[in-house]
Amino acid sequence: MGLFAHFLDKPSVKMRGVEAGGEGVDTPHHAATIGAGQVGVLHGSKSYLLQEPSGQVKEAHSISAGLDYPGVGPEHSWLNDSGRVTYVSITDKQAVDACFELSRLEGILPALESAHAIADALRVAPTLDPSQIIIVNLSGRGDKDLGTLLKAAPERMQDLNRTKENA
């Protein structure tokens, strides 16, 4: 919610939220609570969550530990329902690819949580006019995710040594 707060009262600013699509929202292995969830109550808050038809909470999946949760805050639910923010999902593979791409281009290793937003920006940027600006919130550093990246893409780990200066 942090980056959104400044722009909520600026309707000319288009905002996107990115959910963890895991192995795909067409599989049971994702954490896309807004895109593939239903309204329910979890921990005393009415919001979107992954649940069985009986109301039991489903297990979520994301390569990112910080996004591996079956619910979303009520603020995001409201922003979705009001149409103020468009929510999309990014798969684990897209997030990993974006992590390596940002590292290659900018020498920044983002947290896997942020890599989901980077992947969406990389997907959307080619469709925009060059005068348009994209702001992406990088919420953390990716050194904590090195073990996960190693398991997900061992063949790409050498890419982390390459930056835009020496690629």
C-alpha cells in the first residue's frame, strides 16, 4: 500500500498491483487472491482470499515467501473493487526471469516480491508511449533469495556477476 498512498487522489495516475501467480492461476499453486480468490473473512478481515467452496482457506503458493499467503488486505480489496487499481498476476518463472534481468541491466538484485512488479513493468513498458513514466516499488533486497534463485535457475546464477557495465 505504501507507494499507492501518494497517488490515490490522482486519477490521472494508473496504478497496478501484482499478485503471485505461482505456477499459474489455472493451477492450484498460486497466491493470486484478488484475481482468482473470492470474498471471505480471514483473521477478522473481510477481503479476497483463496478458499474452498465450503469456505475453508486454501493453501497458497509463491516462489516468494513474502507473497505466499492465501489472503490480501482489505485496502487492496477495496482498491480492486473500486477500480482504482488494476491487479494482475506474474508467475514464479516470470519473477525469477525479471530478477535476473534487473540484475543484468542495473546491477540490482531485487527481492523476489519486488521481482513480480519488475516482471509486470517489463511486460507493460513496450506497450506505452516513450513519454510515459513507470514507477516500480522495490521493497527489499534479493540476497535473502539467493538460495531460492539457485534452486529455481541454477544455470543462470553466473548472470548475477554481470551488470550493464560488463555484460
